[in-house]
Amino acid sequence: MPKDDRVRLANNFIGDSSSTLSPIYDQLYANIPIPMMRFSDQQFPKGTLLFPSREAIQGYLLTYAQEVMSLIKFGVQVTQLEPLCEGTRTTWALEAKSAHDNQTIRDTYDAVVVATGHYSVPFFPDVENIKEFMEAYPSVISHSRDYRSPTSFKDKKTIVVGNGASGTDIALQINRVSHRKTMISVRSPTPQPRLAYMACEEVPEIERFFVDQRGIQFKDGTIETEIDAVIFCTGFLYDYPFLRDLNKKLITTGGGVHGLYKHIFCIDHPTLVFPALNLKTAPWPLSEAQAAVFSAVWSNNIQLPSKNTMLEWAKKLDEDEGEHLHIFRTSSSDGLYINNLYDWVMRSYHKGKEPPFWNDVSFWQKHIFPQAKLKFEKDGYKATSLEELGFHYEEDWKTRV
């Protein structure tokens, strides 16, 4: 460890939505309610919107980080991290560069938490002629990462690709100001209540681009020409270029991180962990539960299973999920995973901070939050509780699902 024996965090906090590195746009609201999204040991301020704005989220995180703020090195980019193996012991040689004076920083660590997020490298599907189209019209195609506000689209013929949380939200925002009906290109239908509220035109997947007439052909054979903007809301790729050779082993197509146990531990080097990789979940409680696990393992309070057992777990995940390794497929999957981590941590020899645990109310909240978000928007983005929107927990809710 470094001489001061402290935990060091190297990261750039992006609070300005104008940064091209941030997927945070101006009119962004959370898509999960605050009872589900918060850390277990800090409430949101009284009066916070049920689905908080980006400003409220930033304020919450800054408050939560106060106790460790002195340990954070701002304006530092990690450029290389490599394992140093001596017998059964692995340490980590870290190299970073300061944005302030361009100095190189080198140090060695016993363990590393890679908490860089996974919303930096945009994914574009391999659509026929997309490369030629982008070369001919470099300003037409963009990604949700680069979206900031709908105003620049008001006079444009726009297609939004993807109907996940960002796709439907961005399409809604643009359609509200656009002089034309915004099209949303999808693989599977948008839930009817959401589509009706958006008032967008749903169209099939894009089959190919045409450089002539700035055209697009959809998979049903229909063609649109004179397209002004195509925004791909198609997600992001996992990538850790600072891991160099190890990155090539962990990352294949970018759809997930291979060779991990329980979505956390690098099996070949268990002192390297990757929290909060999963999608379709509440990332803060997830990362809190995962942090409790690797803290307990690294302090020798719980043990990892054998390497063969961990490899079998990772192999089954690869077989079941293919390249998209970290998606929770059902509304209860993340809660069951968090509770599994809770049970593991609670077997510790010496109990540390208790991780989050999902009770029946938590599973109910996860089940109803898409309807709650829609009602929150319809009611003017002002509700501060589920009850205000007419959602009340009842013990027999599962019988009505």
C-alpha cells in the first residue's frame, strides 16, 4: 500500500452536462424512484422529487462523498494498471496522468476497485452503409451520450433508435418541440401506455442507410428520405483500455466483462473487482451490496469459493447470457441477487456495515416503478412520493400481477 495507507480514488467527476464525455442531458430525471435508488445510510432531502432531477442526484452524491472527499484525486486519468504476480500474491502497478500539470503518477496497491462506470463508449449497431452515411453526413448520426436538449431538433426530421429509458425519454422531449412527428425505431414494441403518451411514430428497425437523398430503409421495406437526425439510444460498451493485455481477456465484443465471479471478482486476480456492471437495476444499492462483499473478502471475514467453482459460475453465465452478461432479465432478479450477497456477507466472522436487503416492499416498488414514472411525467414532474401518485403497497400485490 502507499505510505499513508489510505484508499485512493482516481476519477474525473463530471458535473457539467455540456461535457462531451457525460451522458447526462439537461432535462434528465431518474427512471427509478428515490426509495429504491438511495444508499441505505443516507436519505434524500425532504421534498426531493420522487424521480429526482440530475441536479438533485448530483447534490446527493456530493453530500454522500463528503467523508471521503479528501481521499479523491480529481483531474487524474489512469493510463495503465497491471498485475505484479509473486507466487500466490498479486499487487497492482498503477500509472496515471495529472490533467493539471501532465505529470505521471506511479504507485503500487494491494487491491483495486474499478468503479469507472460503463457509459462512456457508445454502441452503434452494424447497420448496412452506416459508415458511408456517417462519412457523407457527419452531423446527422449521433448517440444518446451526446444529446443535451431538444431545442436543436425542433425543425428536424428525427429518428430515435431504441426504446429503452433514454430512447423513450429523448424521443418524448424532441417530439414535444418538433414541428414534425418524431419517429422511434424499435426491435420490440414500446408498451402502449408509454407510446401513447410520447405520441411518436413507432417504426421498425433500420435495415440500411442510403447516402442518396439521406435515406433510410426499415426492415418492413418502407423508406424515409431527407433525414435530418438519427439518435442511437442503443447503449454502451464495456471497455477498460488502461488494463492493456488484461482488457483483451476480459472484454471481447464489449457486451460484458468475462471471467468474473458474481459479476464482481476477476477470477484470475480476485484483488481486482468491478462493481455496478449490471443493467436494469438500482445501481447504488447494488454497488453498496457488492462493496460489502469484496470488503469482507479482502478483510478475510468471508472466503471466496475455489477457483474451479468460480470458473463454473462464469461459464454458466456465458452460456446463459451470451455476450450480454450483466442484464437482470426480470423485475425481481436484482433484488434476489442483492439478497444473495446480503446472506453471504452476514456469514462474516466479524460483522462490518450491514449491506442492503430487499423486503417485499422493495420488490413491489421495482415492479410498479415503470407505471409510476409514466404517471409522474403525466402529472407534471412534481410528485414526491408513490402515494401522491396513487400507488400503495398491499401485502397481496403478487396475486394481482
